[in-house]
Amino acid sequence: MTQINDRVQEQPIEQKKSVPRLRFAPSPTGFQHIGGFRTALFSWLYARHTGGQFILRVEDTDTTRTVEGAVDDLLKGMTWFGMDIDEGPIVGGPYGPYYQTQRKALYQQYAYQLIESGHAYPCYCTPERLDAMRKMQETRKLPPRYDRHCRFLTKEQRAANEAAGATWVVRFAIPLDGETIVHDELHGDMVFKNTNLDDMVVLKSNGLAPYHLAHLVDDHEMAITHILRGEDWIPSAPLHVQIYNALGWNIPLLYHLPNILGKDKKKLSKRRNAPSWSDFQREGFLPEAVINFIALLGWSYDDKTEMFTQAELIEAFSLKRVGIASGIYDPEKLTWMNGVYIRNLSLDELTQRTLPYLERPEAAGGLPDSIQRPLDPIYTKQVLALEQERLKTLSDATKAHFFFEHELIYDAPMLIQKGIDATRTHDALVQAHNGLATLEQWERSVMETAMDELGKTLGLKRGQFFGALRVAVSGSNATPPLFPMMEVLGRDVSMKRIEQAIAKLG
RNA sequence: GGCGCAUUCGUCUAGCGGCCUAGGACGCCGCCCUCUCAAGGCGGAGACCACGGGUUCGAAUCCCGUAUGCGCUACCA
């Protein structure tokens, strides 16, 4: 019980410099949504901005809710976003272990210390009694709080409970009067009446500490200097202040970040209205775009700048410019921003990053399975050169499937443009085919000159003539410019498709 | 119910007493460009700064109420 890990005992007190140390401390109860990653991002940005350290700690004290694979998913997400971790699971560090379930003894030590100093007490109440108590409070419209039944037990009564082998927890003894001031760097001083505070459990009957004690002990032991967390923690902050005081510890700087809400104006929730990082990845969002976007959810640089590379974010980020009002997550702007990032990609990079999206199985969002993999990177690059400015996400590239398909599927009427009939369309395509066949080079400007000429002699508007050719060659009404497209498609494919179109009309 | 936090265009936000008849961005609408779709350029609609009182020569900005929204109210985080 009193065997505390050595490394915990002799904490490396003297830092080289007193540099900010920030942590991200999620509980592995499912995937992290952008709200969680936003908290992580701000901490990470501040650490990088100041040359401080960024620590990842897994708050897995609620073993009943721990989800298999959650830590793994989290780590993958952090990597995807490019947030590197200085200390934490896998990378380790001088303040480990970084799983709370492995720090059990520490919490127990401090819980007992609190009992000895009179700041906490053992509570033998059964869940049934607590339940009944709450029900009664509810019917009598009283605030549901622990009634402090065990707080004033005599020594004899305690001994009797022990002798009876009653299971017990440790509760923190909140001062019976006065008030607690929580100083938050963003919100200023927040004052709470102690009579509104509850004697919360700080050590569970299974020997593990709930969040309130565990995070606090770890933040202290890990020499955390800044705590960034969601504003939903504000109500329990006075309890934390009380525990800090009882232990005689300095309180790290507190930053309660505004929540990110869903369209329903409710807090983003893993199971209701929030996408995971892997959803973004699967849909073809670039991590740098998502980072840029979520950085702007609750933080701003000035009144106009909003595109930031990662390096620029680190340079520009300031905790002082973090807002305090909750904001709604609106994916439309993210989509726009992602498009901007895609347009800024070099062609080679775009190709390299898009290929996996095209090549994944059709069911997973890729090109039709009838198209053979792997794709030719050279050809794909030519296609993407034409599609780049049309993409909002990388997975959008599949809309250029006609560049890859063997057989085009569309109905003949699609070929017929406004103001002309089937016969003239048929004739125009035949003429175009003949004209194109005589061309020495299969090159966009050569084709355009020839077809412009032909269109005029046929008495067709560009829209009519080119429109028919567009559908013939692609089976689609929305494509890149006709001749560059035909150039990429190549002579054989283009000519064959025009022939097929003619056949459809004949 | 109790306690707490918040409140500027539909959305993200700038604003920290006079520069605001409130600026930017997304989205929306229109025009231009144009072989379609985009991209781009230009322009427009869109916020009585939640409401009501103060303080002040002067308030989106400070103070107090009210309303609304959200959060917390577990041996969850």
C-alpha cells in the first residue's frame, strides 16, 4: 500500500529551464472527436510555440468504460494530425508511467494523506443508500448531493464499519462555509459558494482514483504548468482548488476552453453528432486543412488571416487570443478550406496522396472495381492536373472515373445539346471524327483550332458542338475543358468513344 | 430544480470607451470570365452588437438585472 514507485518519489524537480509543460489527458472510452483534438491542438501549439513540452496521459481509471483500441486510434489520430508527443505511452518519459491505472499507488498515498490531514474521510455508504438518498432529494426538489452521513462518524463507528468489512471510499471534506475562487486565465475569477459543493469521492472502493484526484495528482507529479480542458469542467474546478489547497500544492494555470457544439447546438458527442479523425481521413480531407480549421474554432489571429500552415500556426498561436464562447462545428467551411489546400498541393504530391483514394475498393469509396489496379501514376497525374481545381476532397477524384473506365454508360439523349436535334448531332460527331482522324498531332490546341473551324462550317455554337463531343468522350456533362481532356484520354480512346456515341445515335 | 458558463450577420469570427452608419471568411444571390463543371475576379443581401436599465460628453465594448442557450449536478471523464 505504501510502496510508491521510486521514480515517482524522486521527481526530477529541477527542470533545465522552467518551460511550459502541457498535457492532453483523454480517457480511452471511444474515439476522439474534433473537440478533443482541438483541446490537444491548443496544448500542443502552445508547447511548440514556447519550446515547452507536450505530454499525453491516458486517463483510464474508469476501467468499466475503457474501450479496446481507443488508445491506438488516438495515437494514430495524433500522428495523422502531425502532433508529436514528447512524453507519453510508447515514447515514455521521465514522469511515467503515463497510464493512470499504473499510478494507482500514488493516488492512494495522497488520498490517505488527505484523510490524515482531516481533509477527507472514509465513507461506507452503500450504492443502495446513495441511490435512495438521491431519489428522496429529487422528490423533495433538493440539490442531489452527498448528505455527509459518514463525515462525522465517531472513531468507534468507523471501527465498527471496518470490523464488519464494509467496503468504503474516500470522500473529500468540502469546507462547510465560505467560498472558493477559481482563477481561470480566460474567464477570470469565478466564485463558488462552498455550500453548493459536494463531498466528492476521491478514491473509489476498487482503489483507483476518479478523475478529480487522479488528474490533479498527475498534473502535480508531472510538473504540468498549464491545464487546457473543456469548459464542462468548470463546475468541478472549485473542488479541484480545494484539493490543491489541502495538499498544499500550487495550481497550474487554468484555461477552460469553450465547447464545440454540433449543428443541434449540443456538445459534440462521440456517439451522436461528431465525426472522428478517421472519418475526415476517409472522406479525403487533408490533415493540414483540418488542423487549420479546428485551430480557428475558438482561436483567431486577427480580423482577416485564416490560412495557416502548421509552422505558421505554431508561430502565431497565443493562448491570449482563445475565445470563451462555444461555437458550432460547421463542416461547410472545412470543405472549402480543404479545397484551397488541395489546389495548393504540387501535382506530384496531389497524385501521391490521391492514388490510395482512387485505388481503394469501390465499396470503400474508390473507383469502380472493374477498373484495374494499380493505376498508372503518370496517367493519373495527367488526370489530376485537370481535376485539381475541381476537388473539394481527395475522394472527389473518383468523379473523374470516366478517365479510367473502359465502357461509358450513358443515354443517347444526353449527347443532344440545346437547339439541335439527333440527326444534326449525329452528323456533327461524324464530321468531328473525320476531322480529328486527319490531325497529325493529338494535342489540345491543334484539336481546338480544327474543331472550332469545323463547328463554324457546321453552323453550331461552341456549346452545342463541344457539348456533344464532351458527352461522347466522357459520358458526363461536368468535366474538365474538352480538348485537354481528350488529350489526356489519348487518341485511341477518344476516337473509339466518339464512334460509340455515333453508334448510339444511329 | 440547484449551481455555473456564455450571448456580434445562417455559421466561424474581428472588436477590448470615440477609428463601428460594426470589419473579414464560409455559405447564399447576381454579374464578369467561359465549350460544360470548377477555379478566379467584381458586386450584393445578411447583425436594431439577446433584451431592459444604468455609468459616461460618448458603449458592441464597463456595471446591474432579465431572457435564452449550453454545461455540470455518478465510486464517468
